[in-house]
Amino acid sequence: MANKSPVFNIDHSFRVPGLGLLVLPTAPGPGWLAPLALHTALAVQLHRPGQPALVLPATVEELAHEPHPPTRALLLDADPGSLPAGAWLTLVEIATSELL
């Protein structure tokens, strides 16, 4: 069954020591990020050219730096290795409070 979640195209990412990998979308990010509360737990699927898809835990975060408006991002709670050009994420599941 094909995943019908809108694609989160990865613009760039950087490691946040002790927390994980912060992944920023190309502008604009997917619409499914906007209504979610900050720190919402998710399962996302990482797609990299030439490699099998990988399901990873993530949380919704926000990055702000002047003079740009805040940007929604995903903090991956895993180390998937390098994210080559052309990598993208799709939403698998939004964690409910019972799972936390």
C-alpha cells in the first residue's frame, strides 16, 4: 500500500548534541506539520535514493532566527547517517497520549 502522506522534502539538517538530528523542510514545509503542537511525537519514514525506507521516531519542533519567521522542523530521535540530496520524509503515524 502506497503512503499518501504529503512529502517533507529535506532542505538541510544538523545534529543537536544529546537530542538528535534536526531536519528542516524546503519552503514551505508540508501542511501536516502546521496544526500539530510543538513536541508532538511522530513516526516518520525516511526515504533516501538507492536505500530502503526507514521508520524513525521524531518530534515536531520550531526553529527561529532573525530576520526569518519561525519554521517548523522535525527532530529525529535516531541517527540515520547522512541525508543525501534528494532525501525526504513521510508521516507514518501521530503518537497519541496513550503511547507517551
